[in-house]
Amino acid sequence: MKQVESIKRIFVLCLGLIGLSMQTAVYAFFWLKIYYPLVHEPRYAGGYYVGPGLHLYFRGHLLVIAIYFVLLLFLSNTYGGLKIGYLKSMDIFLSQIFALLMVNVISYFQISLFGLALVKVYPMLELLAIQLIISFLWAVCTNWLYRSIFPARQMLLVSGEYPVDDILRKFNSRKDKYNIVKCMNIKEGIEKIEQESLERYDAVVIWDIPTQDRNKLLKFLYAHSIRVYLMPKITDVLVKGSTQMHLFDTPVLLLREYYLKVEERAIKRMVDIVCALILVVLSSPVMLITAIIIKLYDGGPVLYKQIRCTENQRQFKIMKFRSMRVDAEKDGVARLATKNDSRITPIGKFIRAVRIDELPQLFNILRGDMSFIGPRPERPEIIEQYMETMPEFAFRMKVKAGLAGYAQVYGKYNTTPYDKLKLDLAYIENYSVWLDFKLMLLTLKILFTPDATEGVEETQITALKKDIDNN
């Protein structure tokens, strides 16, 4: 098993290196044949000679190309553009689009800096078009090759009291990578499950079983080098964020109350203010047009203000562009938006799909009510509903609410509240400035992911309390 996994890893690394090398080779051609001759020419201003052009030797060219390669590697890895066999082909291609766009924009301004003036943009657009074609073919071919060589993992699902329908649906959506061959309940006996796991499976999925049984099964599977996919409980997420200490001759895990250091708070606030100001300026034309269209559509208010909760459950008024009818909640009852919700206007569907409705929250960030990254703020009424059956929901309000967060990047709009809570706690317990930066980059990607904006299914709302109780 270890040998197979090592071969997979080497195979993926080689394919990724080939893809990055092809993209970099295209850039190298455009740099050497088009852009370097431009910046190499002597510079003139108003018909007068002002200085020589850029002159590079072989090592200089190599450095320029190497910088491009490193940037592409970093952003491709951040966006998941190298996750061959792990993501679907179109997801890999979408990730590559973002990586290439950002690297090419950076490279364009780098080249313009070399020439002390903006250079021609058309060659860069041509470069991008060629790279996108290569990227699409590479994503499709490498994923096909990977799945042809390495078939889906054959897995055994072990469950407890909680129904397996939801987790089966999630794994079945990736039949190309995961195949649940058999389901067993822990009531069948731990010994029987252990023997079954040794038969014909590549991995075991542990889903909602008592802690004592889970610990015993985990030790058995680990001893026999069997891969385990474990659905964590909230306590597991908290423990994962703990700090290992070496006070005595035995390992000690420190799980402290969450807090940000003074320097972390200062950096986070500074980043919030600078990024919010830049985005307000850049998005002001979009916000103005959106406001006019909403007003012309039904004459109602442009902005929708709503009470939400932030750090320490402090209430504030969040601002959004109105995407629903004026009488959407005329009875005063707070409701989550459902899939194909009739209350959403045609304009609202569009601005929600591309996240334009969230832009006014930039002013909430400037006021200090929100941060760029953090758990999404909820309404007090909905928080009360959740906390009736899920008291741990209060944990996510240890930090300031965010415009985007861990749950938005790695989950969906219709991810269950319990799973969103676990994702938010994963962010809180593992906070770092780098994690904030990474989530900001990934947020750009989810803006163009349709299923991240889907509403909650009616059946999900009906089964909400049952979902929470069983976890």
C-alpha cells in the first residue's frame, strides 16, 4: 500500500512539473521574442534620448523566467491547480485560470517596470490564450491518465446511530475517486468490522460512532496500515488546534481560550482597512450601476440592512444590496434562503450569483464591525434556533465576523450548520496571518463557483434539528 501511494505521489508531482514547465516555456518564448526586445531598445521621451534599454545576460533571462515559474507554482498550488486525481478536471482548469491570470498580471507590470512604461498588452493576452488551451488539455488528459492507472478507492463505511444517506451522497458524487463498497453498523460488533476491513478495501470511512469504539477501531486500522477517512466531531476540531508542550516526560496538549496577539490584531486590522479602501474605489462603478438597477426595478430601497452578530455576540447592522422582494419577510420571521426561493428577484439572482450583493459590507469592514476573513455573521433569531440544539455555536463568535471565511471557501451555502461550525472552528483554532491571506486568494475562486451560492434545500431545513442532535 505504501509503495502504491508513493508511486501516486511521484506520478502527480511529475505531471504537475510537466504542466508548469509547458506554461513557463510559453512565457519564456514571449519574453525572449517579444517583450525583451521592447524593453531592450534605447529609451526616448519627446524625441530625446533619455537612456539605454534593459540589457540582460543569460543568467538574467533565467532569473526572469524562474520568477515566473515560482509564482505560477505558488498560486497553482494555493488554488488547487495541481491536484490531479483529487479534483475534477474542470475544477483543476478553473484553478489554473486564476493562477495564470494573477501571474500574468504581475509579470506584465514587472515587464513594464523594466521598460519604465506600460508595454503592449496584446502579446500578454495572446500568451494567456495559448496557456489556457494548454491548461485545459493538460487538466483533462492528466486526470484521465491518473484515473486510468489508479482506479477509485474501494472503501468500507462504518456508521453508528446517525443515518448514512448524507455521507453516501457526498462520496457518491466523486465515484471517480471514492467507491463505498459496503456499509456496516457498529452494532454488528467491532471484531466483525475489524475482520471485514482486512478483506478487500483500500480505506475505511468512520462516520458517527461512539468514541470508545472509534478509538479501538482506529488503533486496529493504524496497526494494519489501513487508510482512514474520519468525520470529526467538534471536540476533534478543538483538539487539532491545540499546542503540543514538553513540560514533563509525557506529551501535553494545551487547548487555550482563543485570542489574537496584539501584533496579529494590528496586522489583521491594517489589512482589512487597506483592502477595503482599495476595493471600495475599484468597485464603486459596479455598486453605482447595481444601485440604479435595483431602484428602477421595483422602486424599493437599494440597501438591505439587517441585525447580525459579530465578536462576543455584539449586534450590528449589516449592509447588502437588496436581492429579495420588499415584502420578503413581512411576517417578521427570519428564514434562510432556500433553493429557487420565490422571494429572490431576477436582479437578485444575478447579484447573489456573482456576490455583488455583498459589496456594501466593505463599509462594515471599515467601521470595524467585520473583518475580511472570519465566520459569516448570523441573525440573532437564527443563532437562538441553532443554540437550542447546538450550544457550541457560540464558539464561532469568539472572533469578529467576516466577509468571507473558512466555511465559505471549503463549504457551500447549503452546507449543514453543524459542518459549517466545524469549518469555522478549524479557522479559529488554526489562525495565522498566512491563513487569512490564503483564504483571501481562494475567495476569488469561489466567486465563480455556482454551487457555492445555492440556497438550502427545504428538506435540509426540516431535518436541521435531527442533523444537529445526532452530532
